Amino acid sequence: MYSAMSIRKFRKKPKKRRLRKCAKKSSKDSLEPYAIDRHPEELLAWVNDRLKSNIRKIEELSNGAAYCQLMHYLYPKLMDMRKVTFYTNNKFDRIRNFLLLEMAFFKRCVIKDIPFALLIEYKYMPNLRFLIWFKDYFDYNKVKPDKEYDPLAERFNHTLGYGPAKEEHLETYISDVNYKAENAYKGKLLCRYVRDKITRDLKREEQRLKIGEHFLNEKYGERNSYLKKLTRVAEICEDYNPKNEFIMKVKAILNGQPVSTKKGSKKII
């Protein structure tokens, strides 16, 4: 029987897994009851200052849009702000915002359970606890950005808050969508124009190649016919007396040698 030490030698070593680039852990990973020792007014002022918003109550954070934009403030390439609904009281939109936040946490390896059922119910205490934890996380992972962050431009100049969707926000959203669709249509037209131009140029070059190939085939045919005639002349010259002056001149011409005429003033090659 093998001992335990010998068996361990034959065990395969586990492969090294590629780890994700994770964020730093917050100084307070859990929500203790005694952690609520800050003034809500200061927390709301901090949120409004960061996002240039006008949130008046802690309960208005229950739509999750503020947390999504704060996460976008930390990691601009992580959160797609086009998917966030900024001003809404619809339950489906609120859940979707928190799902986007949870996906961002997963990408940054943040081990945090988001209490969806408590946060979306427009209650004071759950939202205050989550805001306290999120501020600790934000302050602990904050990095100086490469450029100044403009929250209004990043959320397309939409109002951030809790309430029914306004017509002006719908109009701005529809105008943004129409503008993007128009640019996409122009891009498609440009791509189509470039594609048609390239196909036309390729067809023109193919026609030129065909014409050149046909011309070369004609020239090759003429050359072959002349070669056959010259070889026939050389075969006929072999049948006559090689000392004949005319036959000697024809052979010299076929061999590319200079030949003098009767007057001697010209040379035929």
C-alpha cells in the first residue's frame, strides 16, 4: 500500500486560473445597525454634488439610477449609461437599474448582495444603509480620473430622481435615438457608396485585364505563325545547294548575320 506522502506526489497540481482585475474591498463590507451614524443631509448633499442632481429624500434613491452613475463615475468603461433609466417610478425600470449595478459589481469582483426587495419599495432605512455602504466603497476605490467628469453630459442632460416619466425626457430620449439612427443611416449610405465604388473600379480593372490578355494572345499567335514560316524557309534552304549565294544570304538573315546588297551600301540583318 502507498503512503499518504507518496500519493500526494502523484496528484496533479491545479491549473492557475486567470483572475479578474478586482476592485478594493470596502472598509465596511456588511451593514451593521450601528453603522448608521451619519446625517442623511450630508449623504444627500454628497450625492447631489457628485451627480449635479436635486435629490431631496433618501427614498428617491430607490430607482437605482444614482448608484449606476456613481459606479460609472468610478469606472466609465464599465457601465453603459444608455441602458439606465434616470427618472422613473416604474418597478420594472428600478429592478433593471439595480441589475445593471449588480452586473458592474460582478465585473469588479465586488462581493455584495443587493437587497432588491427592500430597496425598490421606496423605504427610508434600507436605502440609507445601502447609501452608507456605497459611499464607503466609493471613497475607498476612488481614483483621480484622466479628465473631468461631467455628470449631466454623461446622462444626456436628463433629470435624476424618482417619479413618473416626463414628456420632455421622453422627447429628449427619442431625439437622441433619432439622431443616432440618422447617423447610422448616413454611415450605411457611405459604406454602400464606398462598396459600389470599389466594385465599379474592380469591374473596370477586370475589363482592362481581359482586353490586355486578348491583345497578348493575338500577338503570341502572330509570333507563332511567323516562327512557323521561318522554320519552313530554313527547311527549304536545306534542300538546295549550300554554296549558292542566295541560299547563303537567306541562311545569314535567318541566323541574324549582316548581309550586303549588290551595291554594298546597305546591310540587311
